[in-house]
Amino acid sequence: MSDSVKILVGDKYYEFPVVKGSKNERAININSLRAETGLITIDPGYKNSGSCLSEITYLNGEKGELSYRGYSIEDLTKSAGFLEVSYLL
């Protein structure tokens, strides 16, 4: 059974799935929140928002982590050439 989160709005519950990210971080998929409830979320600075599901890219701005296909961007910029990065794309 997969995890889900229930949100109570007034006297009605709405259920949203919990999904796993590329590094097994967990998130609530609120893609249908507005359509189902008429509500939106507020997340100043987008510190708690993921913009998409990705199997190949990972970003954690608070920790300064950015990786592509399992390689850190720092490693790619220091040691990979144009052809190697093109292959990853």
C-alpha cells in the first residue's frame, strides 16, 4: 500500500499521494490540490517545493547539491569534456 496524506478543508478530507524523489526523499504530490479544493500553497523562497519529478536530476539548494545522472555538477565541470557531457544528455 502506498502512502498518502489527507488534508481537511472545512468538513471534507482530500487525499494526496506521497512520492519518492531521485534520492529517496519523500514529497506530497499536490498536483490536483487547486482543482479539487480551490486552494493553492504559499512557499516563500520555494524552500519546500519541487518543480517536477526527475529520474536524472537532483537539486538541494540548502545543501548546495546539484547532480545530473548521478554525477555532481562540480565533478562534471572540472573533469568532463564536451563529448562526455553530451553523451549524458
